[in-house]
Amino acid sequence: NEKSGMGVVTFHVDEGTKIKIDDIVFEGNQAFKSRKLRGLMDTKRHGMFSWLTGGGKFEKDKFRESIDKLLAHYRENGFLDVVINEEDVRIEYPEERRMQIVIPVSEGKQYSLGGLSVQGNTVYTDFELLRLVRLVPDSVFSPEKVDEAASDLQKYYGSQGYLDTYVRAERVPNMSTGKIDILFRVNESDKIYVENINIQGNTTTKTIVILREMALAPGEVFDMIRMENSKLRLENTRYFEFVNLTPEETNIPGRRNLRVTVKEGRTGNFSFGAGFSSLEQASFFTEISMGNFDLFNWRSFFQGDGQKFRLRLSVGSRRNEAVLDFQEPWLFEKRLALGVQLFREETDNLISEYDIQRTGFSVSLRQRLFELVEGIYAYRWENIQYSNVSSSLTEAYGRNMFGDRDASRFSFTLLRDTRNRMVFTSRGSRVSWMNQVSGTVFGGDVDAWNSELRMAQFIPTFSTLNQSLAILGRVGTVMPLEDARYVYASDRYYLGGPEDLRGFEYREVGPKTSNGVTTGGNTYGFLSLEYQFQLSEQFQFVTFYDWGFLNPEDFDFNPANYNDNFGFGIRMLVMGAPMRLDYGIPIT
């Protein structure tokens, strides 16, 4: 426009046809099947789940990364001369809107590992160092494993205080054997000790909270492995956004300071919201939690001493709950955790046979016993009140079984947990064994002993879709003590519902009255197999099989009257919160 001095630019776009990847074909691959190679690639063929995973589209950057992964896989399996050129890749169109990618592969020779030797070492002998190396002569040559071996040797020196020792792995082609020998060249340093620990950046957290997580102390050998463990301990507290530990030079020969730099993170949260489950239906909640709490320091707004505090209120159509939690993880500055909880819980119409209300408190001590095994000592007192009890239950057992009472309980639990993560767990295990005694000698109205073993094992299977198998097992029994004639309804075991036998209604499985009312049992066993496919970072598909039995007598582990089901489900993260949907189909 000549008058305004402004112009209009029009872009004419020809989008073309949207094309899907129909197939990925390899030429020249002999060592690995095409299916294996396709599984290593980020570029995928179009499939039934592509709408969810975003696969089946050709993206140049992602395809280049896939080529790099293929090359890395071949080299880690001894094919050091492998050639896969992006320029040689062909794109073919067998059908309209469908493409086929053809990738030529020149594998070359597969190399194997020859002899191992060490040079430059004076502190340790060749035998002492080579026994730390996880390399086997005549095995397939792996550059990554060779680098890991050099790193292991260097870490070993670092764990003994030789911080500046450097180890380099040299490849030496052996022309007579056709293999590749490895020479570890060691440049040793003097032994270093810790002089001081200097902490920076903690504006809220007390210095003692950081120091008690340290695996190193002044005067000790400067162990790099223990330094890394100290870093992990600090990160696991979740008090800090950033943690960094580094050795720091001093003017004293053979001495270095350990500098600890942290950046305070947000440790307090206020949340509220609503939820829905097939068991509790609609519920509304509000929660206040603080992960770096200080009970006696109001000047810093109750922050900085590493304690934990939580207050949760929940109101629902079938269940109401109020919980106050407090935990001191370092009681008397020892690795002994003190937990205190106050609670009140009401369930209305959650169990068709009766409503129940629990009010009480618990006190626990948690301590690492050995390796990864923890012991939990706990005392729990609660007042239990029943209402709207089914006439079928009172006729079968008498009203006294459902009368109001106090329960005073002592328990001891052994726990070992090695899971890689709490949500979408794919590796590790969790085992707990709990023994609990309730007695009138402790001031309650209940005399019973129960023991329960719970196990969960997670086994990764295939890298494609991060597949894994979860094996869950539980077994437990409860028996009356002293002159008690039976175990009260609130202390019995029940099966059926979203937490165990998913093909049955809540507490539907097990002994029943003549009118078909569930009575619970004194002994149970449960086994579940769940196969998991992680389709994305926030979505998982599972298929499962559940099996279990519930018997009326204590120590009756006869599985003859078992129930089982199979089914499928999905796991999702919605705004960071996990959601589970399962559909179970009864078999027996």
C-alpha cells in the first residue's frame, strides 16, 4: 500500500499428503534380526497405539538418533567396523500415503577381547587390580565395558583416598591372535584425607541436618564413593533443589576440604482437590505437608530441622478421614526415626454388613538393622465403634462380636525395599513381615495375634515399551489369645475388590453366613501376576491374573476353596497424580 507504506505477505502452503511409516527394512544384517534392530530405534512403524505414542511418523532428527543407537549397539557387540550411512538409506513408497525405509548395513568383523595388563601401578599389584575388572578374555569386545573397567579401577583408587589417580584403557590390536588386548595405564597420586566440611547455601536448613547425612567426617580418608553416597543421601531428603559435593584444595599437604553446596527447595505444600474410586465413590480432601519441619522453631515458620509433618482431612460419600502425622527421622541425632500419628476414620455404606468408626493414635520407631533391612517397632491404640450391623451377622456370631471396644496393639515389622520407583515400578522388590499382638494386658479389650508376609518382585523383560512382570504375594493368619472365643470382625482378613481379587466385589470372597453375608476369615493367601507395557512416560497398559483363598480358621492354609480372575487395565499420571482403571473377569 503506497499510502500507508505497509505491505501484505501471503504464504501459499502445499501440505502434501500425510504419510505413515509402513515398514523398516534392513539389508546386510546377519548378526541381528531385523526385529531386534527395529526395537532399538526411536523411529517406529505405524501401529494400533501410534495415536497414543506418537509413533509411525518420519522425523529427521529422531531418525538420526536411531542410526546412532544402531551403530552403538553393533559396536558394543564387537562389530567395531560397522558402517550405517544415512546417505545410503532409501525411502520407498509401496502404497499411497505409506512409506518404507530401507537401511543398508555393513557389519564387518566381530572382534573379541584378548589379554589384560596393568602398567604404572605401585600401590596395588596387578592381581589386586585385575580382580576388580569385570572383563572376560575371549568374550565379545565391548568399548563400553572396557571404559567401565577403567572407571572401576579409578573409583577403587578414589575409595582409598587416592583422589588424583587417573586410569586410561588403551586398545592394543594383537596381530597374531586377531583379538584386542587391553592395557590399563595407571597414573597414581598421594593419599588424601578430609580436613574440614564446608557447607554453603543452607539459608533455612540447620547445618546439623546436612552433616548427619554425610558419610565422611574430618580426619577420615577422602573416599570418593562415600562422597557420592553423601550426595545421594542429601538429594533423597528432597529438601534441596541442587546438591553438589566437591573436594577443595587446602594449604596442608595430603589434606582437602569437602565443600557441600546446596540450594534450598520448597518443602511445604498445601493441596486440595476431589477424587473418585469405585470403592469410596466421590471424595474431597485438603492436605498440608512439610518435609523440612521444625516443631520448636516458630521464628523460621517451623522449618529447617528435617522433621516431617502432615495434616490431611478427607470427606466423602462413603468415607471420612482425619490424619495428623509427625516424624523425627534422627531421634537423639541417631539414625532412628520416630513417628507419631493421630487418626479418626469413619466408613458409611463402604461395607454393606456394618459401618465402622476408628479413633486413635500410633507411635513407631524405625531403624536400619543391617544392609537394606529396616525394623519398625510400633504401638497402636484405637477405639472401634460399630453401627448398622447386619442382623445376619448378629444372629450368627452374637452382638458382642460387633460391640464397641478399645484395641491396644504392639507390632514389629521387618522391611526391605529396593524398588526403582514408586510409580510405574519395573525393577526391584519389596518384602515386609509384620507380627502384631493385641492384648487386654496392654489395656485394651482385644486379645489376638496376627502375622502377615507381603512380597512384591518386579522383573524387566523386554526393552520395547519397557515391558516388565510384577509378581505380588501375600499370606497372613490371625488367632484369638487367652480366653477370647473368636477374632473380632475388624481384625479379620477379607478378599475381593480393587486391592486384591479385582474380578469380585469388595469383600465378596470367602466364608459367608447362610444368608450369603461375608464374615471374613482368619487365614488368607493371595497371588497376582501383572504384565506391564509402558506406552509412554504417563501411560501404562497391564494385563493381570489374581488368585486367592480365605479360610475361617487360623493357620488353615488349605487353598482348595480358591477364587481367581484375569483382566486388563491402564495406569495413568494425571497432573502428576497416579490413576488406575482395572477390569477383572472372574474365573473360579
